[in-house]
Amino acid sequence: MYVYDQYDHQMLAERVEQFRDQTDRYLAGKLSDAEFLPLRLQNGLYIQRLAPMLRVAIPYGLLSSRQLRKLALIAREYDKGYGHLTTRQNIQFNWPELAETPDILTHLAEVEMHAIQTSGNCIRNVTTDHYAGVAADEVEDSRPWCEIIRQWSTFHPEFAYLPRKFKIAVCGTPADQAATQVHDIGVYLIRLENGEIAFRILAGGGLGRTPVIGQVIFEHVEKRHLLTALEAIMRVYNREGRRDNKYKARIKILVRETGIDEFREKAHAEWERIKGSTLTLTDAEIERCQAFFVDPDYVRRLNGSATLKEKLHGDADFARWHRRNARAHKQPGYAIVTISLKQTGVAPGDITDRQMEFIADLADKYSFGEARISHKQNIILADVEQRKLHELWRELSTQSLHTAALGLLTDIICCPGGDFCALANAKSIPVAEEIQRYFEDAAELEEIGDLQLNISGCMNACGHHHVGNIGILGVDKKGEEFYQVSIGGSSAREASLGKILGPSFAREEVPGVMRTLVDVYKAERKNGEAFLDTYRRIGHEPFKQAVYAGNH
């Protein structure tokens, strides 16, 4: 984990005091709403439907137990006792008092955290695969490269006021848990034929009103040229991206209107101009950032397989949880554990102050004091000894954190929706709960198998509904809340955008629509294939016909 130096600490302290003065002046009537707007956005503060919302940056989703305890304190003392984990590996507090936000930022600075560049038209928090550095099939640890990008992009003078917000994801694993292809820039670590590691860089991806899969701009870039390649893309976008219409200001629109070939030529021409600049990474700089992400002190030649097999054989509930929530680790004798925050009756991604403190204790006890936030709004303990998995599971069960739902229909990705967000057309959280209650039988969920359901309350797509195997979008229909359903999406390596079924549904119809889609899948699947595989084999029409025959 990156550790702040004295300059980082000084910068954050000065930034907090600047914002404290700005907030005091605004509350005293010395700054107008329009004058305060860019100042608060630069510090992650939004005005939502019912209260301000503060979004805290968690670079590449990585948290120490100390930081997690500080977030718990903030939730308890400045909010309503909980926070909300986002699809960009950040955390949001939905109920802070405006006058107290500088105090919250002071608390964050004490543990090397902040809310800088979590909003506004700038380069946002850099994200990556939540299994980075521990996945058994990883090409290379992506976290040092995320840190290099973070340091380059933070307070970048040229990119502080871009045409629109800008999101970068980095992925070093074959499976792609980072939704890399639907980011403004997506970076893949790849292994060349000669064995060297390089980068394949995509641009022009994104969701929202105009969902687009990113396209390759640089087929392979040497490590030392990573920042110059990114800078080249950014310069073209900053110069040519539209500023007259925020709905057409994202890089995906520029790439589409320019044409991928011409955009690629412009990016390469810009790259040639700056390729030998001071942005070129030296071996010393790469090694400096890699030094922050060394392996913890693993117990070598650890063999916990016998103990684990015994527990799996003797406890069916534990075996079900292990099958779903534990994953292979690069280090023999260890496992990667996902703690599900998808308990029925709780908003997906919500986590209480007590749960934060509890997980911080578990991180110290089982995972070298580290936790991670996933894109699917869950928590990861990345380094758990296999022989201690049953003990960990029993502790999780005492706080209802042992849900064995990872990858199943009820492991729903969901934005806050109309319950909080001023932009939402419809509520998201109650729909998620209704679906979870409709599919509450654990045996049936296992029978259905892997199926990603995503819910967004509006076209901004914070719930990534476009890339859900099943996606649900809240829409306004003459002042009433309705829900549009799409199927066939995926954020994995073979990314795809879901196709809309047809006319939208009333809220009470949505669980039944899910039932019909699942029934078609179960009737049509072959050889245990997943929902997405069945959809790609039989196509859209059988699902559409079944749904509208039963609902309209």
C-alpha cells in the first residue's frame, strides 16, 4: 500500500484548511451557490435529494484496517451509522452536515485519505481488479501502475477542467474484474511473445446515455512509455472534446464522431511528440512504486488443505460459502475471501460502522491488516490461510456477513437510486430487495448459477446496468416509476452491452420478469452453461417472447 510522505501530508492539511475557509464563507453568504459549486466538487461534495453526499477516494479499492476504522468513526459521528460502497471502489456518506465536512476531511487526512477528484470534470479515482497482486492467474500486479497513474493524474494542471469526467481502469488478470472496456481509458497488462510485460490501451468506452465498448488505441506499449501514451490520449480529448453540451462531452462521443482510425492517428501523432519527455518512466521510478506493493510475510510451505477438507466435508453451509466466496490464491495454503454485503433487506453495498470495525478486526487477524472494495460492492480479504477459513466463516456469521451469494442472482450491483440521488428517475434499492426475497431459496440460486444482475435508477448508469447479464434501468413514465430490462451484457474480457427487451415494466412486475428470464434459461441451457452463454447461443428472441407473453 502506498504510504504518504511529508509532502503528501502537508498538501492534504493545506487543502483541508482551504476548504474549511471556503465552506465558512459560503455559509456566511460571502460565496454564492455558483461560486461554491466548483470548490465543493473538487472536494467530493455533492448536493443530493435529501442531504449532501461526500464521496471518499479509495485508490484502486485498497484499505488498511486503520483506514477502515476511521471510516467507521465518520459513519457513526457524522452520518447515520453507515456508508455506501460504490462500483468505482469508493465509499459515499449520504447524510453529512455541510458545516461538518471540513472536519470529516481532517479525519480522512489523518489516515492518508481524502475526497479529491471524486467528482468534477477531472481524472477520477483509478480502479483495478480487486484480486490484484494475489490472483493465481495474474499477468502482473496492476496496483503499482495504478499508483503511478494516480500520482500523474492528481492535480494535473492541464486536465483539471476536462470537457467531462474521466475514468481509468487497469487490469492485470485474464478474467477482468475491473470492467476495463467500459472506461474512458482501459489499460490491460499483457505478456508479449518474448515474455516481456507491456500495456494494451483502449479508449472511448463508457456507459451512461450512450453505452460504448472501448477500442484499442495502442496495441502494445512498453512500461516506460505508459504515461506518455495516456497523456497523448488525454491531450487529444482535452483539445477536441465538446464543452458546449455535457451529454456529448465524454471521450466516447469524440471517438465516435472523429472515427476510431482518425482518433488513433491523432493519439499516435501526439505520442510521438512527447514520447521522450520527462513523463518517460525510469526503472528507478517503477521500482519505487512497486516497493509499496510487496508480498506480506506469508507462511511458506503452508499446507492447510487437510484441515480445510475436513471442515468442508463436515459442514454443508460452510462448504456452500467456500464454493462461492473463496477463490484460488497465488500462494499455496492461502485463499482470497469475499465478504458479501448483499444481505436481503439491506441496500447492496451498504456497510454499517460496526461492520466496518468488525471487518477491520478480521483484516488484522486473518489478512495482514488489509481489506479491499470490489466493483460489485463487496469487501475482500485477500490473504487468508486456508486452515483458518472455517474459523473466519464462523466469525462472519455472528454479524450476518456470511452470505454465500458471490456471483449469484442476488449478488446485485445497485446504485442508491431515487432514495438518495437527485438525478434518479426511480428507486433502485427496493427493487433489489424485492428480487432478493423472490429468489431466497439457496438451493435454487445454486441451481441457477452465475448470473450478474445490475440495477440503475437513471441513465447515468452508476449501477452499470448496461453490462449486467440482466440489467434494470429506472425510467420515468408520465411521473410514475417504471423499469426497463435488458439482457446479454457483460463487463468481462468479452465485454458486451445488454439489449433492451422491449417496453418497460411496473415495479410490481419486475420480480415476475426475472422469474420468466430464469425459467427460459433453465429450459434452454446445455451442459451446465451460465446464463450469458445460453443467451449468446439462443439469442434474444426466446427471452423476449416469453416475457411479454406472460406480462403484456
